[in-house]
Amino acid sequence: MAGETELSALLGGMRPELHPGEYVFTSTPDAAIPAGVAPIATVAEDEGLTLVLRKQDADRLGLGYDHVAGWITLRVHSALEAVGLTAAVSAVLADAGLSCNVVAAFYHDHLFVPHESAARAVTLLEDLAQRPRGQLGTDRAPGGSGARS
């Protein structure tokens, strides 16, 4: 099943879902996932293996982190080659002063925003989804940060 590529359909159908809990980004110096951990995402970097996981797992294992996030999934099936979704979403959140780390997966985009502002972020995204398609919420040209810009 092919993902959606049309920006207006992506925005109108994104249905942001806030997952319960707190999430963190941490790194291990080797490429092994610690036993008993089920990461949300992993990324192999030169410096080590980045893990996105529940804060309680990082705390239990003594893994350090600098930022506690809320996890929002955009429930629209976005194509990996779609253009503009990340730019539009990140622009709305940036205009509200919210950081956003985007992880693009096969079916959906996953946003990690400051935990204390996650509910506000969902409201901003729901408002964006309801806007007329001629008003993407930014005067900037598409091409923002992250995957699928």
C-alpha cells in the first residue's frame, strides 16, 4: 500500500496521537541494544548507537539523557518521498517555541516534543489539520528540518 504524497491530504489527515509516558534519546558506545530494552527507534552513528526509549528504561539502566520528550505519531500513512509535511509541522511548532525531533518510519512520522508541552503540540497540530489548504501556517517556503521536508 503506497503512502500519501499530496501535502494537503497529509496535513488534513495527520490525526496526531499522543502516546502516554516520557521518552528520551540516549546513546550507547557500542552497537548493542541493552538487554530488556525495547527501543522506539535506533540510529547507528559514528559515536555510538542512539536509542529512543521510555525514560523509565533509561533510568533503570543508568543511561544518561538531556531531554525528556512526549511522543506524537501522525496517523496519516505518509510516503517516504512526500514533500513538505515535516516543514509544515515543524514550522507550526517552531512558531510556538517548541522543539521537535522527527523520526520518519515506513508508515508514519513520529514527533518527539518537550514532554511538558506535548498536549499543546497536539492541539497546534490538530489546528493545522483543520486549516484551509491555502494556509499552511507559515510564510516560509517548504524545506524545513528533518526527514521528508
